[in-house]
Amino acid sequence: MAASSYMDYRKVALWSLKWWICVIRSEIWSMQLVFLTNLISGYARLGKMKKAKGLFGLMLDKTIVSWTAMISGYTGIGCYVEAMELFREMQLDGIEPDEISLVSVLPSCAHLGSLELGKWIHMYAERKGFMKQTGVCNALIEMYSKCGVISQAIELFNHMKGKDVITWSTMISGYAHHGNAHGAIETFSEMQRAKMKPNGITFLGLLSACSHVGLWEQGLKYFDMMRQDYQIEPKIEHYGSLIDVLARAGKLERAFEITKTMPMKPDSKIWGSLLSSCRTRGNLDVALVAMDHLVDLEPDDMGNYVLLSNIYADLGKWEDETKVNLFGQRSV
């Protein structure tokens, strides 16, 4: 009887030991999975996708979190094709997209003009009840705007509840993208009536809208408003947009003055915008200053040399076209 009890005890002890070993192994694997996922997310946020991809390949049981981290990472560095391919691979792997993965891949659809996938995501989001999520709606509005279906973006915007500053800014930028300054300005007025505080992106959209139709006075008004009324410090993108508004409207000298007083050095986009306007306005003096900076900032861009040559030709200064070669020699 005692021997039998002893054997039963040993069996229970062995079973208990095996159970604990399984538990420990499971816990260790879970910890490794969490650790790998966190590493992948960290590398992806930093844009180090080669390292993230290497770790991702080591994972046997990939989770929705790890897939989404990779998709978001590729989208963040502009590798939109890779992001969309991973989104498809994730579903082939049996993982159903959640609202976060949808928000991660939709910007790729927007930049690549992949309307078909964007529409599928919209239908999927409706079926899964994700349309209550503000982030999903915002991403869909941006996608439809950039894919050329502004009417669908407007419909989503109008029926959406719980709009945030991103929602309003995205719609304003959408109107600007389609050259509809009136729509952008009216949406901003609605935003103000809704007591929603704008941000820097909001004003970028407004300045872009003004640029398309030459509303330079309105552009100056918004530029001053962001600083004085909302204490938003303009970045180089805002200065660039304002200069573009003024230059396109024929206020070249005023635009040029801003390049002298802005708190940061103008970039190639700003000088390029001025150079383009110089041809329209026949202003050789500003063109030479702009070209002087462009030679240093982007010496290999032949378009700038051609543009300056055309300005000389338009002004009938055929004998001075050879001066363009001097800029070319400087860049070598």
C-alpha cells in the first residue's frame, strides 16, 4: 500500500514538474515575443527598417502588433509599395486588420493613388464597425482627397461625428489639393465656429489654397493670424507657402523681401519658386540672386540653368546667356 502511494506521488510530482516546465517555456516564449515586438516597433519608429525587417523575419508567430509596426514603419519612410505588400501578406497569414493597421496603410494608398485598395478598406471598416474611430475616418478622407475623389471625402467629412483638428486640417488640405480655395476657406470658417483650435498643418492647407488662385492678401492674413491669434510659430514650410502665394500673385518684390527677413535660411524650394516667378515677371535681378543660392543648394538640377537661360532669352539678352555657363562652372 505504501509502495503504491509512493508511486502515485512520483507520478503526480513528475506531471507537476512537466506542467511547470511547459508554463516556464510558454512564459519565456511570450516574453521573447513581446521583446521582439517592442524592438521591431522601436526600429520602425526610427525608420531603421532593415533592422526591423531582420527581427520581423525571426518571428514564428507574428502578431497584429508586429505586422502593424512594420506597415507603419514603411509608410513613415515613404516606402509605400512595401507597406501595401505587407498589408496583403498579413491577411494571407490569417491576421485580420484592426483599425490601427488600417490607419497605417491608408497613407500609402493615398500617396500611390491606390483607390481600389482604399475603397476596399472603407468597406471593410464599415463592416467591422471601425467608422466610429476618428483616426480611420481622417485617413479615409485624406486617401479619397489624394486619389482624386474629393466628393467622397466631403461626404465622409459631412457625416462624421467627433471631428478633431486633424479632420478639419485634412479636409482643408483636400480642398487645396483640388484647387478649391473657396471650399478650404469656408471649411476653416466652420472650424472657427466649432471652436476648434487650428494647428500648423491647418494653415499650410490654407496657404496652399490661397496660392492656387492668387489670394495673396488672404494668404498674408492667415500667416499673421497663426502667429498673433494662435501663437503658432511658422516653420520653413509656412514661409515657403507664403512666398509662393506672393510670387504667383505677382508680388515678387514682397516675396523676395520675406526671404531676407525670415528667421531660417530659405531652402531650394523657396528659391526655386522665386526663380520660376522671375520668368513670368521678367525680373532678372531677383533671378540672379535666386540662382546664386540654387547653385549651392542643388548644383546638379539642370532645370534651374535652363530656366535662367530662358529668362535671358525672354528679355532679349541673347549675349548674356553665356553667363549661365558661369553658374554651371561654379557647381563643378
